[in-house]
Amino acid sequence: MIIDCHAHIGEGIMLHDVFQINCTPERILYLMDKGGVDKTIVFPVSYKDYNKPNEMIAQTVQHNPRLIGFARVACDAPDASGQIEYAIKELGLKGLKIHSMDGFPTREIMKTVSDLKIPVIIHAGMGTPPLRFEGLIQSYPDVPIILAHLGIELDWEKMFTGPLSAFYLARKYKNVYLDTAAATWIQYIVEQAVKEAGADKIVFGTDAPWFYPAILRASIDDLEIPEADRKKILGENMAKILKL
């Protein structure tokens, strides 16, 4: 089973960002078919408040069993922990996505995540250094934490420094994984991720619909690694995290 752990749906509030204007579940399903993806984790694009977007995600996955819903939350919202509990217990979502534009996770948020026994995908790289999360990782060793984008930086001069620190965190901490979303356009970084962090710590993600699963999957298929490791990256690792 091939699982894409990183995709967005919704109509975001940032009209200047063309990528966030209209991300439909139909588009995700189309791209899944093109890329041979069996299941995809979806969460909202960016909003100021995520209550209604999380409800939209829940309704979407209810009608599309190939999609798995994760919540999103603004970390500085007064009721952030309550929103997470509602999303997991009442809406049936399976995890949490935290983006740097939504703030940094608080102890209250992480305690709620730990109590709920859910995984967290955290935006890392692209201006947010992966090492920024080491204290959080140390404090909650029972929470599966997926650092997104292999920690890649968009600045060419800093392109490889983020991934090196992400690899370090994945090697050092049992609960840390790295997703490949929007990072596989530099094949060398993907190869180094497998070599440095190990296939057990890499999960396939795309950042659909902005990045095409078929193209990003090809970068995984092209890796010169044992087939057993490829299967781990493309789905088995994420299935284990989600207890599918």
C-alpha cells in the first residue's frame, strides 16, 4: 500500500497565494490515480481559525475512504487543545499538522497530542530550522513526530544544511521521522536521507496538489535501495505510525 502523508485541501484565506486558493479533494484523488497512490493524508490549507476547516476535512474523508484526515491548529488559539480534542475524538481525524505560520507548539498542545496518542507532522526547513524542535522532541518521546520536507531549505547556499540537522534528529530520536514532501526535486538529498537516517525513518509525502505524486514517487522508485526499503518509505512506515 502506497501512502502519501502530506497533502492539502481547502480554500485558504491568503488570496495572494495562488497555491492555496482552491485545493479540491477531486484534484487530490486525480493526482493519486496518476501516481498510483492508495491513500493520502489530507489537512487544511492556511486559515486563521481551523475549527470549520477541520470539520471540512472530516466530511471530506467520510465520503472518500482513500483519504485520511489530519487536523490543523493555530498554536496561539486560546482553545487550541480543545480544538485538537474535538477534531480527534468527535470528528475522527487521525493526527495533527502544525505549520510554522501557525506558531510553535506549546506544552499544553503537546500534552494533548500525547494523551490522544496521535502523530504530528511539523513543517521543518524552508525557513524553520529542524533543530528548533529538538527540545520538543526530547520532551515528548512517546509522540511520533514527522519533520516535513526532509528539512530542506530553498536558499541554494543553505540547501543542504537543513537536511543534515533533520537527518541528525531522525538518527538520534526513535520518535522522529522525515517526510519527502516538496523535497524530492533534489534527488541527492533523498539519497542522503536514506543513507543517513535510514529507510525506517523516511515516509513518502508530496505536498499535493502543488507537487505531483507521480513525479515525486518516481524519485523514490529511482533510488538504488533494496525493494524492502522502498516499500517501507512508500507506505509501510506510515501505516505503522497510523497503526493501519
